[in-house]
Amino acid sequence: MHFKDIVGHQNQKKVLLNSLALNRVSHAQLFEGDDEYGILGVAIAYANAVVCGNDNSASTARLKANGMIHPDIHFIFPTATTHEVKSKPTSNEFGSQWREFVKEQPYATLYHWSQFLGIENKQAAINVSDALQVMQRVSLKSFEGGWKCVIIWHAEKLTSAASNKLLKSIEEPPSKTLFLLVCPDENQLLATIRSRCQRLHFGRISKEDITAFLMEKGANKESANALAAQSNGAIGKALSLFEQREDRVRYENWFVSWVRAAFRAKGNKAVVLELTSWSQEIASTGVETQKQFLAFAILIFRAALMRLYELDAVAPFHTSSDFKLSKFAPFIHGANVISIIDALEKSVYHLERNGNAQMIFTDLSFKLTRLLHQKPV
């Protein structure tokens, strides 16, 4: 991966390139920012540039770096026990899965990584065994004779024991060794580690950059603009929305039939049965589909509230059916929106803990029926 492959973050890339040009690479650096802003890609591109120097794209070192198999670039990331690794998991044991994951989902989050490994019900962490392996690797001479780099993704997941082990190496690293910590919030790191790192913050990506990126992926300009607006500067979210566009049409159809039935259900037994049938249909899908639908529903309710207060730019939403957000918006207001969002989020919580999906959606439907008929204060 090269800096030219990174969308946005022009100022940050300039700072990093200048440090390379002036040969002033700090031995411990902290990249702070959300996964969906593409921060991991920046870290990989920077590590590749530090280790490979001016090598062209066809050099052996660059090819190995691009394949994430360069012997002088080490990746440390949260793990947990699995069926294959039953105790003391380390990043080294998940190397092949990690390379596959990053290539497939370069803007994914820690939750996506946990899903990828099938450990979403466990607390992923970076354990002391990983820290000991890192210390051993950086103590050795580099394979290419130049820099070594350790990328620690989600460094806030370092256990106390692992943090204390790494602290010595970060304080007094071997010559030409770069520790690159990637973290969504620096305040989650131990203060002793944070204070020894040069920090660089990564924020949202501009709508224009995301729009151009999506158009390169095949989106038309109108769709790219709409998705870029909905992403709120998170390129990972924009890409996910684009790749799930067919699912979004299905989610919108579910949502429209759901709220229309909820409006008609008050005092109408036949429609109550219709809502029960709707709940059975949603419950027959997978848990991830159910959670994605609820996230989609939250998006629409927030967009409706913003439409009511003429703040469309804050939470824009573009429909793909005959559903009119402007007609729906007056029913979403300050007296009910918090309760609606809370009910949706609690449903996600219960689904993640293997609650009965039909009961969850039936209960949610009855709550929605009551809340949609609530009058504004």
C-alpha cells in the first residue's frame, strides 16, 4: 500500500512524508482516529515507506510489503481463543487470517475483525505473550538491514501486563525500530505509553473525496453524493453502504411495511396479527441481517427528525421507493424519538446476546405502535 492509495488525510500525509524526507522518523508514534476513516491503511503505507525507503513498486521488498509478508514489518492486533487456538493466543497464530481480512476489508472495525474470527462474543485483547514476541523480534537485526516496524492495531486493547512489557522497548527502542500504535482514542491508552509517543490525529474525510472514491468504485454521481453525505466523513461506512445497496432496498421495504402497519395497528386486531407476521419474517433471517436492519431503521428515524427541523444536511437520507420522508417526519419528534432509538438499540443489544428474535421484534413492533401515535409536547 502506498500513500497515493490513501483517500483524504492530505495534511497528515504531508507531515509523514516530510518526516521521511528529512530522515526524522520518531521511534514511537501514535495514530489516533476511527477505523472507518482509513487509519490502518495510513499506518501500513507509512510503515512500508519507512522500511522500503525509495524502492520502486516492482522491488522484492515492496512486493513483500504490499503482500503484508515483509519480515521487517510486524503486525500486532487483538485476539482471543478459538477452536484452533485454545490458549495464549498471539497475533502470529492469526497471521494468514489477518492478511485476508485487511485485504478484503481495509476500513473495517475491531467488531468486524472479531466477527471474521468468530470471537464476537469474547473480549479480544493483546496479551503479554504478544508483547514478549514483539520484544524478541525487535531485538534481532532487521532482515533487509534497514528499519523494523511494529504496527499495533487497537493499542488500547493491550492488557496491563502487555503494556508494561512493551513500555521498556518503546522508551528505549533498538536502533531503527518504529513502534506505530493505532488507536481510536488516545485516552484509552496507559498514560506512560501515550506520553512517549509522537501523536497524529486523523479526522473525517471530506464529502468530495468520498464521492470521488465511490465513483471510482462504480457509483453514479448522484448515488455517490448521497452515500458520502450519509457516511458523515467515514469512508468505511460509505463503502459499506455502497456495497450493501441491494440489501438497503430490502431494508427499506421492510421498514415501510413495518411503520405503515404500526400506524394502522392501534385498536385494529387484524393489523396486530400483520405485525406479528412481519416479526416472524424478520426473525427468520440471520442475526447480522437483523442488526443491519435495525441500524438502518435508526438511520431513518434520525433523518426524519432532522427533516422535521429542516436540518437535512445533518442526517440526509435518500429513499429508493415511494416512501416520502417528508410525510413521515411530522410523526418523529422530541416527545418520542429518544424512546424509539432506545428501543431499537436495546433490540440490537438483546440480539447480540442470543435473545429470541421473534419475541424481540414483536415487542419492538408493539412499542413502535404506541410511540408513533404519541403526540408532540
